Amino acid sequence: MNLDYYLNLAIEAASLASKAIMQTRDSLEIWKKEDKSLVSTADMVSNEIITQKLSQTNFKIFSEEKILKYEERKNLEYFWLIDPLDGTSGFLKKSDEFCVMISLIKEQRPILALIQSPSTNNVFYAHLHTPVYKNNTILKKDENLINQNKNTALLSVNHLSKEDENFAKKHNLKALNIGSGLKFCAILEGRAGVYKRNESLSIWDIAAGDFLINQIGGFMGDFNSKLLNYNQESYKALPFIALSDKKFLKDFL
């Protein structure tokens, strides 16, 4: 299997989608989905571009904007999992904290992933047989920075929960507020040490971050130190913890 080809295709898709998101930002239409969450023309344009690009492969596509039902995917060996615009609420508030997320799932786990910030064009990516890259450069682990920021906890700007606050207090953690899947990039770069999420997120919100964090030598999984499953009947993920280094597991679980 040529993972280089699939990763390059995903990078191209995310780049085109990011440009389109920024171009549509000043002329948006906004409406509510059935679950009452907000969606905009930027979400839909990004989804269309990514879907069109990834359709060059033979893999089915599971997007936040077009759910692939369990009956359609339960026996699939591979499928794409995408969030065409993660952090819509921040995007609509003119924040820069939103991103494009793409993963390729094999059976239950991601085997390649990327996260791109349309605002900065920074893109983090890898597949099973590569290191993690930021843009065109291997992302080196800075052990000094990782140890320095071990006690920095990621908290959501738009969805701050009481559990997040309690966890930070219990471990005497310093809070870093970042919206959307860009939280995972802070973990990757060692700007934060821990992100614990008690409230359920959808699998498209977290698969890319999961793969990249584990690929670089951190840890992301459930509260029993097990990796997450991305092809279950429910598309809601289990609560999870993400750490900039595996060695921190004993301190936070």
C-alpha cells in the first residue's frame, strides 16, 4: 500500500480546502443542523473539495457533513475520516482557532493523518512509516520544552467544562486555552503537556490528533491506557487523555 501517495493526496486536499475556507469567510451563509450545531458555507465548500480530491482513491469517505453509516463501514478495511472545518464556532467568531482534519482509518485505527490551520497554513502530518512533519520539516521533540510544559493543561475556549477545571486544580496545572483540533498541535509541539476530555466528542474531531500524538511518542487513548477504536457503531468517541510524552501517563492516570 502506497501510504506516501495517500498522504500527499490528503495534503493537497487540505491545502485547497484551507484556501477556500479563507476565501469564503467574508461572504458566509450560516444555518443550524438537526443537532442544533452551526454550519456554514465554508464547512460545505471545504467538505466538497476534500471529498472530490479523496474520491480519486477507492476508499469510502466518512465526513462530519456526510455520515457514513455503520452498516456501510463495519466491514471496510479502509475509509477516510474527515472534519472539513473543525472549530466552526470559533471560525464564525473571527477567531483563528479552526482547522481541517483528515485521517485514513484501517479497520479500527488511523494509519495516516493531518491537521492544517487555514489561518497560518501550518500543517502537521504523518503516516505509519514516517516521522511527524510540520510543513516540510520533521517535527523534532524538544525534551526540555516538553518537561517544562508538562503541567500545562489544554482547556477549550468554547466548551469549557467543570471537569476540565477540576482536573487542572487537582494536578496544580496551568491552563492553556486553545479552540478546535489545534489543541493537538500544541501537544505535538510540547507547548502543552496534557489534554483530558471527559465530554464525548465525535470521532472526526479527534482521529487525526490521536494518530499524530501517538506517532511522535506521546500518548492518546482512554482512561485505561488503551487506544481508541474508530469504527464502532456509535460515532461518538470515548473520553480520552492526550499527553506530550508517554512517560507522563503514570502522573495523570
